[in-house]
Amino acid sequence: MSKIAWHDTHISHTRCWPWDLDPWNELNNGRALTFFDLGRVGWTARMDVADVMREHQWGMAVAGSTVRYRRRVKLFNRLEMRTRIVGWDDKFFYYEQSTWKRDGECAYHAVIRAALTSRAGLVPPAKLVNALDRGIVQPEMPKWIQQWAKAEELRPWPPMSDDVTPNALEAA
């Protein structure tokens, strides 16, 4: 596929096959996340980001996501995936991805938070942007994504519940 600019939307297509189904004969939500992964790989390849990451020995890992499922995807439904980067902060890149059915309905939508990594740990996203050397201007992320990112910072980690403790896990 042809190269795209940093803020362009990458469009890819897929189909729901028998191995993508859950027990209710609909697209498995885990498979939907795999489709999102494939969309980001396509966006990365068209941007030449992968070349710069290899050169610096950087990797990329999903560090969080929020997904909204709204329309059922059934066997053999053809899907259009749209992937774009919406911004970054001091730790993460944020991608917006949506999957559309042939009738024009959005089946599901996600925001993916991705961490640029090295052997030493997290790499600030600005390092990749600067390494691309394309004069990329940081966009202002939509307010709702900013609020989601702030809420994620409030989430306790590691999570614990009252009925499971580290000692109980060791005894099991």
C-alpha cells in the first residue's frame, strides 16, 4: 500500500470467518482486538515507523484500551477498519480505531494506548516523533480521550480484591 502521512487514516478490510466466532455465532471480542492490532500494524508499515523502531531497537506494546461494541458482526460480514493516531502524552501514543459494516454502521470502536519500549523501559513518544524527522505537530487529543487517560492514571495497580491475596494465590 502507498505511504501515508502521520495524521492520515489507514483503511484496511477483513471478513468475519468461522474461526472468528464466539459460541453465539458472532465475532469474538478477542478477535476484534486482534483486528485492531492488525490495523495498527498496517498504519505503522505505511508510515515507515517500523523502520525507525527497528533502527533504535524499540518495540510497541498495548498499555490500555477502551472498546465500545454496538453492532453484531456475523459470519462472513465484510468489515472496514479505520486506524489513526490521535495524539500522545509523555508516556503513550493514543490510536483511535473503528470498524464499519457494509451498511455504514459502526460495529465497534476503540481507543488504544500504546507504549514505546526499549530494553531500558518506556521511551517517551516524542523520541519516535523526532526520529521520524517529518515536522510532525502534536495534535490536541479530543477531550474525552484526555479524560479517559486521566481516569486510567487513577486506577490502582496492581489491582486487588478483598477475597484474593497474594498468599491465597500461592496456596492454590
